[in-house]
Amino acid sequence: MSSADAKPTIIALHCSGGGRSAWGRLEQDLDGGFNVVVPDLVGCSAIGSRTRERAFTLSDEAAPMAKIIDAAHGPVHLVGHSYGGCVALRLACRRPARIASLSLYEPAVLHVLMTAGRDGEVALAGWRTVARDIGRHVLTGAVRRAAKRLVECWNGSGGWSALPRELRDDLAGDIPEACFAFSAQVRERPPLPVYARFGFPVLLMQGEYSSEPMQRITRQLGRAMPRASRRTVYGAGHMGPYTHQAVVSALITEHIAAVAATGKATVRQVADRITAAA
């Protein structure tokens, strides 16, 4: 086994339409102490268009990462933002016994809104309307309008104009493929008790100015996960991993370092039950 193989592995998953630049500061802050894997997800221009004969699912997205986990010799830490957070949760359900920690910035697991009472159900219905609007804009070629619609649903009015121009261009260019990711998010519906069985430490981050539905999701996950802690990134919205990289990276690095130092990353022996329930 090489020295690289012996290092803990971090799999960092970007948002739909994003890319590895979201985790550039994190890779820098970890300073070579980990094997950092930043896969390209659907909706990222680096992978181009994919041919699909059926509806795309989070399990499809998670399959290559599951192979990375299986090949890793040491602990595996999952990091995810928005859609990437959904994929991280799907991976944690599939390989719970291999996960040392989760660090999630506003994972967009929209089905959790179904557990948040009438207000949550109304918010979920709103997201389904957003999905239809985005699909219509894409079909008519209005890709920037589609990207703006998506971003401002996560961040509120003005969220689009607050993003760096380069990121806006990337999101607009990738929005047709990002529609597949968004549809997969809407269809993902594991029961909340699945997350309640996670025995590893979980860091849940949210932006101060993120939408109420996103904050509601984070609160619901925090209540369900027995070893979860919640942190707010002040001044940030849903795109905090891009707009507030230094703060988000510091929180994740601190969380992973604490897990590694305490050696309390052992999970409960519930891998089969979690996988079956998911």
C-alpha cells in the first residue's frame, strides 16, 4: 500500500451546474493530508452531454463514487453542496459503514419538505413549479433565464446578479444538463428515518440569507440526525461554497480534523438496514 493509499479520502461534490472550483480553497486548506476526489457531476460542462434511455436518478450519479469508496483503504469523508449534498446522502445510505463524516452545505433534498407540515408541502409544490418553468425556458432556448430562475429560487431575488459573471456564464451554459439533476432531486424520496440511523458526525451548513425552504430542510435534517451540528455562514446565501469559500472551507476542515483527532468516526452496525430502507 502506498502512502497515498493510506491517507483518508475526501469526496467533494459540487452543486448542479457547478464544478470543482467550489472546492479549490478546501483542497488548499487540507494541504495534502487527504486524498481529495472532486468528481464532475451531471450538469457540469466538463463531462458534456450524456445519453439517457431512462430517467436519470441519484443512484446513477452515485454509482461511480461508490466504486471510489469501495477502493479506498482508509476513512472516507463526504462533502457536498446542494445537489452534491443529495448525492452525498445517497452515497451515505449505500455505504454507511465506510463513511467517517458528512459535511453538507444546504443539501437540496427537497422531499424532506414533506415532513415539515403544511408550509413544507406548499414549498415543495413551489419547487415543482420551478422545475416546470426551467424546463420550459430550456426548451425555448432561454438558458440564462432558466439559470436565473433556478439560482433565485435557492437564493432569493437578486441572487443571480450577486454571483460572479464567470459563474453566471457557467451556470447558463450548463443548465440544460442541470435539468436532469434537478429532476433527480425532485424524485428522490428516502424516508427521513433513514438519515436518523446515521451514526457518523454530520456538519450541516446554511447561509444566513438562504431561502426559508432551504433553511427548513437543514433544520429537519439536523433534528433527524443524531450526531449532526448546524452552522450558519453569515453574509452567504445558497451559493456560499463559491461566494464564501474561506469560511466554508474552514468549517469543513475543522469538522474533518475533529473527527480524525477523536477517532469517533465508527458508525453503528446498521449498514444493511439503512441500505434496505433507502
